[in-house]
Amino acid sequence: MTTSERAERTGRDVALPGPHDIVRETLPNGITVLVRENFSNQSVVISGSLAVGSVFEDATQAGLSAFTASALMRGTQRRDFDTLHEALEGIGASLGIGGDMHSTGFGGKALGEDLFVLLDILSDALREPAFPTDQTERLRGEILTGLRIRAQDTRAVAGEAFRKLAYPPDHPYSRSVSGEIATISALTLDDLRAFHARHYGPKGMILVIVGAVKAAEALDLVRLIFGGWQNPDQPEPPELPEAPRLGEAAKKVEFVPGKTQSDIVIGWPGPSRFDPDFQAANLLNNVLGVFGMMGRLGKNVREDQGLAYYSYSRLRGGEGPGPWSVAAGVNPANVGRAVESILKEIEVITSAPVSDEDLADNKANFTGRLPLTVESNEGVAASILNMETYHLGLDYLLRYTDMINSITRDDLMAAARRYLSPTGYALAVAGPALE
């Protein structure tokens, strides 16, 4: 039995989530709820998102959305910090909230019998945060400490510089979700309160519940706890500016004192998750810098030439044209050779089709790991949230193997030529000064 045949057989034998066992309902206030029962253990997992993120903030207030999201669990109108977290700890539950570019995500876990408490605390945090001065200022200090650490991390510094090169200055993707030291320092508690009051609401919210609870009971709880939430002023997500293809190389070197390693990031604006060629690009990225020991990049740049401590590629995807990038950590003396070697791999993958063997191996890798993503309630919840967020359909996992196997070498070549270029790219290097 070949690798591909084993992967296909495994995928058929595993009970993948689908329309046959996922209950979906959209409440009148705009919240979409998806529930999948699983009584094989006693836990229940919640996962979801709200339609508020960094795309709503001004560049002068970079980091406002993420700061606001992180502050929600620092105390509410009904529960101060200690009371909130004691309520979770008392039932052995967990709950977290965090901000991203397009959304604010949340996730939690409890025993099935404690789902009401978990949802009630989530509702409290999302709808009625208090932004207490002591806890919010402590959080600000933690964020600023993280930003100062980031400024000394050559990989992070290179990533920040890359975004500014790859995207126009007015594009949200050119900025850090976490913000900058200056912008976080300048934000006031009133800024956080105003941002929350304006942007947090039920419209566009997704709530996934997976585990030891009857679907009808879970839906009743959500209606009871969230059904009355309204925000008539909640804005629609803004349209993203264009992220044009890079016509030539844009380069920047950032000096980070006291370091012995340089980090390189080379890349381009890539496809969004909604683009029809996303999966072809994703499969090609696997060939380029993921599969095995970091794909072709790992074999050539790291293993064969010994130019890098690591070298891999990453395709972000998401709601907009997220970056498609190559990263490498190198001896400062090898920066030039490593960049040349990476660009050579980009030239090859944009000019010559991948082999039939490479294509088959990478398809088997994609389809073979599918069952592993739904082994746990957390994995199932994440998959359902992904399907709902990107409008993939509840039968997406059931169609996944056939979809991947239908991708051709020509599809990969078309994606490579659409997004990648060995002459038009953004290149950022961060590390010690070169002699």
C-alpha cells in the first residue's frame, strides 16, 4: 500500500466532522453558533471569534485592538480580577481572549456540566469589561516588556522590517498587531473603553462548542446568555487597501547590537484564504520550505550548503493577502550567500514544475495528517471555526482529500508565478553590524 493510499484509507476510516453531525444556527443578533456533540469524554471546548481586530485601528494607535482584547479578562463589571479567575479555577476551567489582525479570538475548556459557567464568564468579559486601572496598567507593563524583548530579537526585528517593505505604509499588514512602544505608552484607559464600546458586538461573532453536551442544550444556553446582546453602532469591517505585487527588490538591514546571529526574511504579499488558488499555493509552500526537513530550502540552504541554522517558508493566508515569506537564521558572514541561495530556489520553483514524485509525496502529507487535526475536541473546534470563518462549507473536511488530490503541477506553477518572484521581493536582515 502506497503512502497516498494509506492516507486516503485513514481519512475514510476516521469520523470527520461534517453537516451530518454539526448543528449550525445564526441568532437574530448575528451570532453564528456551531455545535458538535462528543460524549467520549466529559469535557466541552468552546472556540470562536468576534469581528473586531487591528484593521479597525489608526496607525497612531497601533496595538489598541490587541491591548483591549487582552484587558477583557482583567476584570468585569460583575467580577473583579480575582473573582473572575477564581470562578474558572474553582471548576477546573480555562478561558482566554486575544486580538489579531481581523478578529478577536477566544477559547476555553470545562466539564460539560459547567458549560453555563464558562459561557457566562465569556459573556461577562466580552460585554462588560471594567478595564480596572491597576490590572490594565499592569497589563500595559507586560506588553511594553514584550515589545522591548521583541526589539532585541533578530528574527522579530527582521519580520517587522519585512512587513514595512512588503506592504504600502497605509496597509494594516505593514504594522504589528502588538503595536509599538510609543503607541502602547500613549493609549489611555478611555481609548480602550471607547474602542470596546464602538467595535464589540454580536454581529459577525462565531461560537463553536464541541464536547459532552447535547446540541439543543448548548444552543439554549447561548440564546439565554448571548441572545440579548446588541450593538447597533457596530461597524462593518473596513476594506483593505491594495497590496500590489513588488516590481523590484526592496531591502533593509537592521542593526541589533550584542547579537551573533543574523536573521533573514524574504517574501511577498501572498494569497488570501478566499483566493481559489490558495490550496495550490499552500501545497507549493510545503514543497518549498516545510515538508520533511523544511523542504527544498532546508535541504539546499541548511543541509547541503550549511549556510543557515534554519531555513523554512511560511504561507500566512487569512482574510487578506497575508505574507508568503522565507526565513533563515545565519552566521552574519553568510548573509549574502544565503540570500543568493534562497533566491535561486525561488527562481527554480517559479520556472520548472515540481516533479510527479514531489507532488504525490506532498499531497500524501496533506491528506495523511488530516485525521490528526480532529483527534481532540480542541482540534475539531478549530476545524469548524476555520470552516465557518472562511466560508468553506460544513462538508469541507469530507471533500478535503479529493480537493487536494485534484491539484495539478500546472496549478502549483501558476500559483508560484502569480505570487513569487526572484527579482521583485522584500528583503529584511537583522543582526550585528557586518565588518
